[in-house]
Amino acid sequence: MMMEAEDFVDYGPSEKPVFIGHYWFEGIPERCAKNVACLDYSVAGNGKLVAYRWSGEQTVSDENFVYVS
């Protein structure tokens, strides 16, 4: 679920990566922006428990999401 740049008006593309929640996304975990990742995929509502394997990279990669249903 790639979000648009205007969705993060106060958080620019040169900022450090940030990991957010409380959005209850659905589907396959993917980054929201090049430096924004949501880890909330509705686990309490039979969704996915999501984590991100971060190694200090400045760009969030969809390949680094791990999850269980």
C-alpha cells in the first residue's frame, strides 16, 4: 500500500526511516513511502503480526517485512 508523498507532508524523503502503527492495514505488508513503514496489519482482527528486519538502511525495503497470519 504505497501512500502518496502528500500523506506525509511533515515527514520528508530525506528523514530517517520511521515505523508506525495504529492504521489497521490489510493485505501484504509493504512500505508506505521510501522511509515510512507501517507495522499494523490488524493482528487483533485476524490480520497479520508484522515485523521489519531493519539493519540501518535509510530506505525501507518491502523484502524486509516478515509476518505471520
